[in-house]
Amino acid sequence: MDFLDRVRKYYQEMLGRVQQRQAPPVVVAQPTTVPTPTAVPTPTVIPQTPKRYQQTIYDAASKYNIPANILSAQISAESNFNPTATSTMGAQGISQFMPGTVKDLERLGYGKFDPYNPRQAIPAQAFYLDYLRKQLGVDDVFEALKAYNAGIGNYKKYNGNIPFSETQNYVKRIRGLVGNQ
């Protein structure tokens, strides 16, 4: 038996062994029942929210327990979803942060962020609303919106009854946007 005959015989034996082996049995997973959550679903964003910002809004809203519809309505009222917006007073970006507020958020532990970058500014906005609620001792996000617009010092000074028409109209506009869903 020459070398090639031995190789052929070897491969035939190996092939025979492989063919004799049986494949392991296929296990089919049975469907399981997933319990339905009892939590109230997060409201959706307002209809005019551009798709490119929706996931960022949902993620920030969920992380900081702010209703997504209110967060998106606030962005609409602040900048009409324009990430490069700059107000005459100096408010910057999609969430219209004043430069001093950006520094305050860093000091409060949020960290550095670019107010002109929506992926950074929207979570900072939700963080700040949550922070304001906690500082004011309120659950109502609309109360935090008053402080966001007029400043926490003015909110405390006027005991939540902000006399500024700009702030009153701001909160009214956001309520209207949320109510139009």
C-alpha cells in the first residue's frame, strides 16, 4: 500500500466516523409569558418633534423622570428645535441655556456639556428640571419650568407666583403644546 492509498483509507475512515455521528437534538424554546408592567407609560413627544431628537428626549426624560411630552414642548418653546439658536439675551442652543447656567450645572455635578450639541444639551435640560423640582420641593414639572425661565431666585422670591408676563406666557405655551397631543 503506497502513501496515497493510506491517505485515501484514512479519509474514508474519518468520513465514515463523521457520518455515523448524530447531530445533537434540536431544542425548541417554548414561549414564555412576560408580565405586563403596571407603570404608566411615558407620554410621547409632541408631534412637531423632529425624529432626530426623539430618542435623546426619551432617554433624558426616562433618566430624570421628566415627561417626554413636556421636555419636547419645552424645547419647542425655547428654540423651536434649533440647535444653533442664540437669543438676544445670550441663551444658547436647543435648550437655551444661559452661560451662567451651563457653569452652574457643571458645579452641581452634571459635568461639562456643549449647549449647542443637542445630544448633550437635552439631557442637561432634563437634569436641570429635575434638580429644580428637588430644590423647590415640588413634583409638578410646570413649577420647575417657571424657575427654569425666571430663575430659581425669582421663583423663591415670589413664592412660585412669578409676576413676569414672559414666564407666564412661557408656561402657558408649553401647557398648550402638551395639551394639543
